[in-house]
Amino acid sequence: MLEKSFRFRAAQSELQTKSLLRERLAVKGRQGRCVHIGSETLLNFCSNDYLGLAADPRLVRALKTGVDIYGVGAGASALVCGRSRAHDELERAVAEFTGRDRALLFCSGYMANLALGVSGLVGTRDLVIEDRLNHASLIDAARISGARLRRYPHCDHATAAKLIRTDTKRKLVLTDGVFSMDGDIAPVAELAQACDESGALLAVDDAHGLGVLGNTGGGVLEVAGMDQYRVPLLVGTFGKAVGTAGAFIAGPDDIIEFLCQRARTYMYSTAPPPALAHATRHALEIIAAEPERRTALANLINYFHDGAAELGLPVPESDTPIQPLILGRPSQAVNVSARLRAAGILVTPIRPPTVPAATSRLRITITAAHTREDLDHLLQQLARLLKPGQRI
């Protein structure tokens, strides 16, 4: 009866036919430049652990210490009794790291972005303006808010500015900082200028830029010289360059307090594990104290670009760890991914609906833990599998 109504098996069969069925992996042991899956040991070129901190022994010790101090679970939401000293210290550390008044912690980046739509920042008579290639969580935030959603062509700040000038009382502009599937960077300075001129509120989700870009790891806003007066709200995650888990929204005191009192994904969620907050604060200290990690990563990215150009591989220029190799059809991405895995390299295929139709790809990510020899092996295998000059 349920199959007739909901078509569970039929839907899966359809995904399989279209090469869109996802496979979940079960990694044994820790994340790192190599991962172990079953009997395979694979070079990992699809992790977001950009600075190689996820298995850093210092963070492992910090997490264990946090468990000894705080136990495992938070026990309640932050507004009941779940907010611990560890959470308070991490919020203060995030505010200092990002150069903002305050920060609010969330269990995931998705929950942090949804908070922008379920807090009353905008409603049915208002307007949300977004880049067409924004992360799904930002799109969902707009939809759940009830506001009208307008999306501009990718990184087209001129069209965005026209939308921002729309005669609507409240306008919320949402954009990725670094776009997670393309590795390019939003025109945050131009968006900030248009928002300032029109009284719109700008929020930037810099999940993939924080810790990686800028002299201190402050991300795309540090690179662009944008403080909280130009870009009021900054969303960031701890599960990528920081190497732990969770997320935050940082910004001016009055807006953060508004979110604290109104954001349903904050109010009605159990607080993140306090031991994890304890470890995350130590991760931010490592990022601040070891800029050589960012330098090493930048050097590896440049080395990869040079090698790809020499071999005629169609990899677009990106100064971020995300290096997309667009192949087109889902079956192409699945096939090349499988052949790389047979050669000892893990790069999972990215297909619709994560990316637009006809742009299925390998989302290659480079981390500070990789070596030039690792990149040489990847480049050699890509050159073997792909024809020079293949369409990006």
C-alpha cells in the first residue's frame, strides 16, 4: 500500500537508471590524506578537512579533556540549561576570530542558515535575494521564511544590485562566500555596497573560506576588507577547515541577540556537545598560531594548477581548495570516479540536484595534509582518463 502511494522503490530505481543514486561510504579510522574503506586504502581528494586538523592529536586530546570536564551531552537547549562554560568560551573566541561583537552556536551549518529564515528577520511581505548557486540551506531558509525569493545569475553583482534596489521595506541578501561546488568567490564588496545604499541586510555563509583564506584565516570577508558594518552577518562552520563539527552566526550584538531570542533552530535544538565546543576553541587557537598551514595549502593549490595546465586538464582557476572538474552527464562523473578509485584515489561524483543539470563533476579538494607526490599521482591518473581539452 505504501509503495503504491509513495513509490519508494520506484524512485530508487529511477535514480539508479539515471546514474543519480548516491552511495554511502563507511570509512574505518580517522580522516586524513588517506582513508580506509573495507580493504582499500585510498588517497582522499574529496574531504573538506582543508587544514588537516580533523585528526590532529592536539584536538583529540582537547576533546578527551572536554569529555572529562563536561561529559558527553549538553542535556538541554542553550536557552534552558544546555549552554556551558565551554559554549560561552567558544562564542567569545569566534567573535574575536571573526572581528564581530558576538557569535551564536548551532549544531550544523544547515541549522545556522535555516535560522536566517525562521527567526522573523523577513516575512511574507519581504524579499530574499540570493545567488543562483547558493547552498541548498540558504535556498531553504528563504523558502521557509515565507518571503518572496529572487535569485540572480551566479556572481552577477550588477543584476543583484538591481534586485536589491527593489522598493520593498525589508530585504535580506544571502550568498555563499566560497561556492561549495565551484570554488569561486562571491563579489562580497559589490553586494555590500548595494546593500548599504538600499538598507538591505547582507549575510555571507563562508563555510569554505574561513580558516583557509586571508592572512589570519578570516575568509573571504578578510580578503575583501569587509567588517561587520559592511557585512553584518557571517555564517561559518567548524566541520571544514576547523576540523570539528557545528557552526555559528557572528555579527553585531543587537542582531545576534535578536536571533538568540527568535531563531527556532537555536531555541528548540539541544546545544552542541560541550566537549566538542572545548575542542573547537583549541582548533581556532591552532589556526591562528600556525599560518604555515594556509601557506602550505596555497602552494599545493598552485602546484595543482600548474600541473593541470601542463597536462591540458580542464580545471578552472580557483584559489580555494575546491577544484571542480566538470564532466557533464552523471554517468561520466560516476565512471571517472570509479576508475580513479580503482587507481587508489577517492573523489566522489557530484551530480544533480547538488549541481545543475549537465554539470556533473568531480569535486576535487586539496588539503594541507597532501603532498606534491599525491597531486602528481592524481594528475597522472586524470590525464590518463580524460582527453585534453575536454569541455569544462
